[in-house]
Amino acid sequence: MTASHVAIVILNWNGRGFLEKFLPSVLQTTYKDHELIVADNASTDDSIAFLEKNYPSIRIIRLKENYGFAKGYNEALTQVNADYYMLLNSDVEVEPDWLQPMVQLLDHNKEIAACQPKVLSFDNKQMFEYAGAAGGWIDHYGYPFSKGRIFETCEQDLGQYDQQESIFWATGAALFIRPQVFHDMKGFDEYFFAHMEEIDLCWRIQLAGYTIYSCPSSVVYHVGGGTLPQGNPRKTFLNFRNNHIMLYKNLDWWSKVRVIPYRFCLDGISGWKGLISGNSAYLFAIIKAHFAFLGWLFFHQRKSVFPAVRTGKPRGVLNGNVVWLYFVKKKTRFSEIVRQSL
């Protein structure tokens, strides 16, 4: 049987330091049939010069401008032929045998469209990392969280989430996906620019009848926040705006009527809490995001990608409110959150 060909595609923007630090581990990948590609989002640092000098065998795709995460990958992947895409952040260290388990998982189950490895913290490799941990879930009101990470609380990895199973979303920091599905879904929603685009894509994929999986026997280590760190007003704006757009696109009409107004209220409480704690920029970023969502709703919907079909039933959805369980009930572990919602 011919081995599946994997294209590891790293999207770079002014990340010369990350490339220098983390490319050596990716180059130690033991899975034979793979190629390594760096798609450059019109960097203004010396990223390309560094690659050309030190890694002439790595293929470089030069994009015309900084398209952000969503359009950057969409543009780059039109130029890549492979059996599987491995979308990998530039600030990720990988284990040598990280690809094999994910290839085997998708090779043996055609209903699985995408998966992710277990994502641990680069700075503390015993702890789960914020962006994805052991696989993403979402609650009834659109709040994403992960197996091993609830809001800002990351758990220690004790093997408690080592089950290979379905999840709601796979992290964009290390997303293993079938090219045909990616392109059939029209890729990431480019209106998002960055943040939430992988959750939106995984939602559309599940509505189309596929499943998303965690593959914890594959392990990577993520720095996180390399482009926009936690607390950055731009990141807050994109997360809140894109989350509302995602809800509107993917929920049925009755759910929209019930969920989106409720989310506006919860966002407002979160914003005022930030103001009281001295973070006025957080409140203003949320207000700006709400107005931007309304602008999209009335003027820019045609720029987004909506689900083509809605026959599938998404998995990894919490039947409850993770905000209530975390902040009021003080449940900080994924296992506690899921148990409380049953």
C-alpha cells in the first residue's frame, strides 16, 4: 500500500525567530512521505532570506500581502498537492513520530475529516496549552473550550485525555485535514482574518456529515500568542466579532433567536467586569466587536462562507453554559464541566 503524502504547511509572518527555533524539530519528522512548505504572508523581516540561506530544500510560497491566517492558508493551499494537509503554527515544536498516528487515524476512517494532536505548553511540557489542548469543545451558547483548558485554566497532562475520540473543533495551531474536504468547504472564512476560523470550519465540516477527532498519541508543544498575545485588544475584538458571525452562520434560525441575544448580554457582563478591574480596553474591544458583527450582518454577509449542507449532527457540544459552570460553580477541569452538564 502506498504511503499517504503529507504536506506540512507553516504560515509565516515576520516569524524569523520562531522558524530558527522550531524548524529543526519539524525537520526531524520520521514519517517518510512528507514535504515541508513555508507560506510567507509578505513578511517584512528577514524570514525568507533566512530560509533561503539555511534551508534551501524547504519550498517557499510567497504571498502578495499579509492575508491573515484564514486567507493566507486559503491562498497557499491552492498551490499544494497532497493526500493530507498538516497546518502547523511556526511556534510549535513536534515529536519526531508526531505524524504517523494522525495519518493512520484518517487512513482507516474515511468519515473523519480532520484531527489534531495533543497540544502541550512549550514552556511547561507537563501542562496543556491554551490553543487546543487535547481537543476542542463548544457550549450551547458558543463559548469554545478544550479538553484540558477551560478559559485561562490549563490542566496538567496526566494522561486523563488520552482517548482518541470525536471533538467539536481541532486547533488551527496543528490541524491535520483532508484537502478535498478543506476545499469542498471553501476553506476558512476569509472575513474572519484570524481567530475562530478553525472552529467555524470544523462546524461546517460536521454539518456536512463528517467528524473531527483528537489524536493524543501525537504530541506537539506550542508557545502560543506569538502574533497577538492574550489580552491584546485586537485579539479580543476578533474573537468576539468572529464568534458572533460563526454563531449566526451555523446555528438554525430558532437557535439564533435564543442564543445570540443571550450572548450579547453575557459579553456585556464580561466587558463591564473588565472595566471594573481596570481593563477599559477590553470593554471597548467588545463594544467594537458587537458593532462590527452588526455591520457584517447588514452589509457583508456575502463575503463569508456559509454551510453548504446541514445534515450532520455536530459532536463535542456541551449541553449547558461553561461560563456559569466555571465562574459561578467553580468547575475548572474539563471532566468536571462535562459531568455537571449531564
